[in-house]
Amino acid sequence: MKSPETDGGRAKVLAAALRTWTTVDNDPEPPIARLEIRYPPNWAFASTNAITARQQARLLAFLRDDLAENRPGYSTPERAAAIIHGLITEHAAAGRTRITTADLAEAAPRIGRSRTWIAAHITDLIDGGVLRETRRPDTFHIN
């Protein structure tokens, strides 16, 4: 089984969310731009969705806010913990029952925390019952 990073699972989820958002957000204004949806792994064309000025402004504002909040210097320990929790939730939602230290450490540059901080946080997650140790080093069951 390929990981979401290699089979494009995350990109497919994002594309589906954008397609749904542009379809469900019934804005009566005329479209001013188009979102071209492509699916990995070969990034073949899937669909084009027209968006209005309001939708475009909302999407750009969201992306700007997300980029600003994810600057490494911006991250607090609480925000870093929330991002780690989100990664665990993503893995569980994808049907995985285990997660590795490496899976969580890939977030280090994004959250502005060291791998050492992440390792200490994993201990907190085990103590809190979110994760459970396995017989394999650096591999944990998701509770």
C-alpha cells in the first residue's frame, strides 16, 4: 500500500474539497476565474470549476492566513501540538492504525519545533492515551 505522499492521496482530498466547495457555495455572481483540478500521480486533468470574485477572495485570504500562521517562528507549543494531533487524525482517517516517529517528524519544519520536541510530545501522547507503543521501535498504535 502506497502512502498518501506517494500516491497523491492528500492532493486528491484537497481537489475534492475544492470541487465540493465551489459547487455547494451557490454564489449568484458571474465567475471570474477557474480552478483546474488535476489528480496525481500523473496529474491528469479531472475538472474545471468556475469561481466568483467572492470565492476567489475567500480562497486567497485562507491561503494567506495559512501561510502566515505556518511560519516556523509563529508556532507556539500549543499550535505545534494541534498540528501533530491533526497528522494523527489524518492517518487514522486514511484507515491507518499505526504511525511512526518519522511520520510526525516530517512536520518539524512546518511547526517550528525540533525533532527532540516532537519526541517529547510523543511521550505526552502515549501518557494521554492518544498513542500506544508497539513492539517495533518508533512505531505506535493510534488509539
